[in-house]
Amino acid sequence: MKTVKERVIAFIILFSMILIMVPRKTEAKGYTNNIDVGLAGMGISVEGKKISTTKEPFIYEGEIWVPLGEVGKGLEMRVTFSSNHRTVYLNSNGKLNTSENSKELSSFIKGYEIENKEKRVKNIDKELESIENDKKYISEDEFPVIKTEKNISVYFGDVSVILDGRNLKFDKEPLIYNDDVYVPIISIAGFLYITPSYNPEANTLEIDSNGVLINKKIYSSLDKLSVFRNSRDIALDMKLVEMEERKWVAEGLGIPYKNISTVETLQSYLNNYMYKLGNISPTIKVEKTMGKWLYVAVSFPQNQNSNWNKLQRRDVENWIWDLYSIINNLYRESPYVYGVIRNPYYDEYSSSVYKNYVMFETTEDNIDFDFSKSNLKKDYRVDISYLVDALIRNLEKYKKIEFSYDGNMNENEVNLEITPNSDDMYSWKVSDKIAYLKRLNSEISKVKSGLIVNGKIIFSDEDKEPIRFSIEDGKIISEDLLRETEEYLNSNYGSFDYKDYSYNLNYSIYQEDSENLRLVAEGDFSLQDKGWKSYEEKLSGRMKIEVENAISYTMSLWARNIFTEVYDNEMNPIDQIDIYNKTVGPVYANPSEGEIEKGTKVYLYTDTSDARIFYTLDGSEPNTGSSLYTAPIEVTRDLEIRAFGWRDGYGSGPISSFEYKIEKEE
């Protein structure tokens, strides 16, 4: 059963965000009725200024109902209440007329998004505090606590709310009480472009006008407010990513989180927390090489070499995996990593092939190991018992649910059955289910890379269908979770409107192969509809926002290239958007730029293997029809090299520029 908070959030998404303004003709007769409401002693404030009124909001049917006349006055609107016509008239003085542009709408949407992200940051912060201090996390539902209950007489039926001449329609009928019209705050929010939030500390319903009805005092225009909010939105996104990483590090590795920006700090951190490999005390040295590559050299004293020979190969692999996990999650540049564990009897500058016990290199989300000179035998055979033991050891618990594992194995193919000890997992968000499978994939890769996994998650309730999935080449494939992703997209990004025209999109996702998804969005309208033809630019713009949000969400879950097609209800194409999950890294040059001798050769390279580099020498923007880099470029005059990388399936990387001047002869 959904909590009050979940229902409130769902209602805001469905109604406030998409501004339901489609008039419906109804014939209703009014009537008086007694209802039970909850009172919390709650106040109302607009832009930090408390509304002075004796008309208190109340809780009814799980929602906060507010006196619309008082709220309207607080928002500096002209308000008239007619008891004879049972109508409240709201006049925004033209501030809500968005027919010319959508700055107001954008400000409202961005305000809502920021409010939601602020709450997520607050909740994750509390959860992190409980994890790092070994305390029980108690989720707080930020909703008013009812102090008293009261039975009141209200008028229902033919109550109207007129905003700038438009008769608004709501999911729940307005009512009259105490000489005012009451509506749920989340029902009116979208019409007024306001963002409401309840502050439990102050027991106040706080209303943010988003700079539309009331100007923000510190921002002279919506444009300046928009610049600030865009920056805040980006900062919150970065904060959320950091907090999720911090949570993973705290839970998975049992070490404190730190945002590391320099190689020196990273090296110090690794030596502080990766100070034991069995009975060996290693020293870790980190160097930045070309592009995003980091070189990690691990050494230990000769007198500990006997301890090295007592190690098992899997212990060394797991230690290197933990090392890489720390680097990947804490170091800001998300680097590629390669490195060695040195043989203590050889100097680091030795040319001997025996100087390194182990060599390793990251490839996407995996690590390739070379133990050929380690003197450590592959002391374990990967069978189903070994794999199950590893999963129980490292992934027995996830999101407070315990898992058991069983199955069988034939060479490199695994059939895996997973049973949670609670069916609560069935109702997890699709993002949480995929996050669990990603963690499962990581743990299986640590045991043995390249395994093909066919799995299913089985629930005790037979009415709940198992979640079937497979893992191949490190990619998670699941038709069941693709269908859940579709449901999420249709619920959250499936509607858009403008003026009196409201349309829906239905999303379908098709698995093309392990690298590519096809996303098809089909509208319930025709390109020949009167509304579409009248407001095509506005409607197509709002439709594209929904589709792009759907693409971004899908990519965040599945990490695939996504090829999107949008059609009307007659399958006439409207738009096509191709987004590549993997991107080509920037192009680097050696020498990088500056004054050079005439005839110097410039070498171009990129981190992305198999990428082709295209370039120009006249400062113009390169494309795939420009010169293909096949050999160093000899510079004989002042020039600017502009270049980018391209790889099939990845698309193009960013354009890099390098200016060179020939040194003048003395």
C-alpha cells in the first residue's frame, strides 16, 4: 500500500507537472455534508512570508486542503469570492498568460524538480548517517502530524474556481468552508506555477512562486532566476551522484567516502585503507599518464616475499578489485586504470620480463589479469558451489533484504536461481532492481569474467512472476525489466499539453542486441488534428521534453545506445533521436600546443581504442569528411589543429583545439 508521501508525489507528477486544463462539461447540484478533517496547527507562507489568516488548512482524504482565497491573496492575485455563485475568482493580472513564451512553465517545472531533489538529498544524507554510524535508519514521511480531528459542515457539488476567465477542473471537487473555497494544494499548484512543500520543523506549508506570480527579491527577472536554478539543478545532480557513490562505498567496502580530485590525495587514501594484502604490507604508487589513464604500481619488501607465496590468486584478484572500486568511485575523473604488483627482487626500472608478479588493466567494467609471472597457481576451480559461496559472502544482503543462491553450471554458462527472503523486492522500483543486478554482475565478474548467466529471481508468492534476466559480455538483459521500464516511462513521461489540448504518448522498448535498444513513442493524436496543426511548435517542443526525459531515464538504467522513433497514431514519423551510451574520449596532442620549432611533428591520440581521428588545419570545425589522421602532422607554419574521435557504435567525441606558432629564428 502506498504511503501518503508516495501518493502525494505521484499526484504532483501526474497533475501539477502537466497542467491539466481540459474543460469538461458537467451538470452538478450542490449539497451540504459533514466530513471529518484533521487539523495540524499548520501555517502557510509564500516566499518566506507568513499568511496571516484564521482560515487553517486541513487534512482530508490524505491531502492538504487550503483556503484558495487566502492563498491567492498571499500570491498577490486579485481575489473575489461570490457566495451566491459559489465561485472564487482569481485574477493573475496577466502573469499566468504563457501564450507568448514558456519561461514561466520552465521556471515552475525546474522549481518542482529542485524541490524533489532537495528532499532526496536530505533522505540519503540521513540514511548515510545511519550506515556510517551503525544506526537504524528510520524513513520520515514529511507530512503534517494531525493533532486534533474535527467534524465540519461543507458545501460540495457546484463549486467553481475561475482563474483568469478559465473554469478549472480538478481530480477532487472543490468545497466551500468558512466563506472560502478549499482545494488540495497539489491540485492547484500546476495552474498557479507554484511549488508547495511541507516544512515539518516549522509546521508550515511553504509555497515557492517560482518567480511567476511574485518576483524573487534577489532576482530581477525570470531569466536570472532560471540561470541560478539551472546551476542549482546541476549541483544537486552532482550531489546525488556523489551521495549514491558514498553510500555504495560505505556499504560495499566498509570505508569512509571522500571526494578525491588529485592523484596525490588518491595515493595517500589508498595507502591508508588498502594497507593489507593477506600478511603483506604493500606500498601503492599512483601516476597519471596519458589522457584519463592512471598507472598503479604496488610493491612490498623482500622480507615479505614468503607471505606472497602463501597467497591464493583469488585473494589478489579481490584486493585489486577493491582497489579499482575505490578509484572508480572516489576519484572525480572516473579513470581507466592499469598497473602491476612488483616482484620485490627486481628494480622498478629493470627490463626483465620477471619484474612484475601481476599485471592488470581495466576494460570497461571488467579487469584483465596476467598472473603468468606471479608464482601463484590458479588454485580454485570455478564451479557452481564456488560461485554461490562467493555470492553469499559478498552479496547476501542488499537494501535490507537477504538473498540465497542456487543453480548449475556447464563450462562458461551458469543457470542461477535467486531467492529473496522477502517479497518486498517485487515492489522495488525498476531502478533498484537493475542496480541489484549490476552489483550481481560485478560480483560474478570478480569470480570469473566472461561467464554467461541465465538467471531468475523467484518470490515465495506464486502469483508474483519471477524476474528473468541474463548477463552476457557484462551486459544485463531482461525482457521483464524492460516492460517495467516501459510502465515507468508511460506513467512519468507519457503526457504533454498546451492550452486546451492534451495528448499522451505510449512507449515501447525493443532489445536490438546487447549494445542497442530501440525506443518507440506512439502518440494518441494525428498530425492532422486541429490542435496539433494550430500549436505544432509549442506542442512538439513539450513533447520533445517528455521524450528526451524518457531517453535519459532509460539510458541511466540500461547503459545502451538508444535509437528513438516518435510517431502519431497513424504511424506518421514525427521525430527520430539517436543517443549513444558510449562516447569517444577527447583527442590529445603531443606536443599539446604553443611555440614549437618548424618541422615539429604533432601526434594525435585518444583514450578510446579503435577510434578514428578526423582533423582540420585551418581552424574550421571538423567532421567525418575531414582529413583522417594516419600519421604525425608536420607543422611548418602557424596553424590551429581541430580534431575529434569517431567510433562506430559510439558516435563522435568532443572537438579538441590546438594552436601552434613557429618559433622565430634569431
